[in-house]
Amino acid sequence: MNVITVSAVQGGWVVDHALAANPLMFLAGGKAEQKARELAQRASQRGLAAEVQIYDIAGQLAGRFRYGAEPASV
């Protein structure tokens, strides 16, 4: 399963996952979460299960969203 995390850093929010060479930086947490969900949806459409984990400013898990692998269309 591909895990995509959203976490606070000084000056913004970071979206990180194993498939990316570099984490993505956002000024707003909502934009970071939106991008993380978009990445998870794309992974799902490619047949890969994904999970988005959202961490709050204190570093505590605030939300988790799972995306199942969609079957490939023929």
C-alpha cells in the first residue's frame, strides 16, 4: 500500500510519499490535503491501493483515508 503523508513543517505543510523523489511543499494545509488525496486517487486508478495520513501541527494523526485499487479496465 502506498502511504501518502501530510504534515506540518515550519512555514507550511508537506506532502510526502515513497513514489516521489522530493516532498511537495504547500503554504496551506487544505491545499496539501487536496494534493495528497489527488495522488491517492491516481494511484488507485493505476491499480495500486493508497492511504492518506493527515498529521496535525502537534504531529498527531488527525485523519486517515484509504483508497482501494481499482480494477484495470479492458
